[in-house]
Amino acid sequence: MIKVFEDFDYMRVGQMQSLLESNEIKTFLKNQFGFGGTGELPFVETVPQLFILSEEDEERARQIISEAETAMPESATWACPTCGTEIEGNFTECWNCAEKQED
């Protein structure tokens, strides 16, 4: 097994796993439930990690992941028009007052 990706965001690791699996690369996900041990274990031991099962797929897997990360644009933060709270770009609704982002 070869580790090809890790991130504290389980959703990103799952997304990369789905991408590789859809390209017929067999994977294994380690620490998918590791955050339950955070505090008891060092945080670096609970990071979700994505492995591929075959060495032959390593180069192609790394290329697919690299292309996917390049294609993911960073979402710009926005200010809520009602309360002025700064919101991260991946959210479309204000966490403070529930106002929706203007188009």
C-alpha cells in the first residue's frame, strides 16, 4: 500500500478516494473514524489517509489527485449583507443570522 493523500478534512479525502475509485484505482482509507481518538492520541495519528493498493497505479493516482486539486478553486470570503459577518466562501448562508448570500 502506498499513501497518496492525507488531509484533516475527511470530506476531501473521501472525494479523492471516489475520484481514484472511479478511475479504477483500488484504494484503502485509514483513520476514517480517527477523530474520535483526538485528544487521547496525537492529532497526526488521526489524520484521514488515502492509500492505493497497487504500486503500478501510483503515478496515475498522483496525477489524478494533482489535477483535481488544481481544478478546485479557492472560494472567496463574503460579507453578509444583513449583519456584516465575514463568511467563508464555501458557505452560502450566514452562520450568524441565516441570511443567504447574494448572487
